[in-house]
Amino acid sequence: MDDYLENKLIITAEDGNKVLINVLDIIDSYTYNKTFMIYTFANENKSVFASILNEDSASYSLDTIINQEEIDYINAEINRVCSELAEAN
């Protein structure tokens, strides 16, 4: 999977530590009126994560997905992204 992880982003965690992530996909959902980001942590590419991507005039933030319908939706999207990466490999 590493060859396809070219979109890197540094995020600041709540504790102030900076973390490097690999952005796999950004999905705009008109159904939920939200933007979701699918990513891995740079030091561990085996687990795939997703968060709600929020944008304001000065910065971006990530929020936890807590709505079950959104979780089901994003899990399907994670499976799609992982399948595409596996096929490309």
C-alpha cells in the first residue's frame, strides 16, 4: 500500500503532539452534508481510519463519526478505497 500513499498531512492531536497521516481519500457526502477523510497513520499502514473533515476560514479539524448511518456509509467507502488500492497493487 505504501506506493499509493502520497498525500501526507501533519495533524495536531488534542494533546499537542503532531502526527503524520496518509490521506487515502476525501469524500464529499451530499446525503450527510459532510466531508469525510479516509486515512492511515504514517507509522502504521495496516489500519484504516475515517473522520469528519471540518473547514473554517482559518483551519481544518477532524471529528469522530458517531452517527451509525454515517459509520455504515464510511465503512463501505473504506472497503471501496482498500479494494481499489489492492487492485492497483
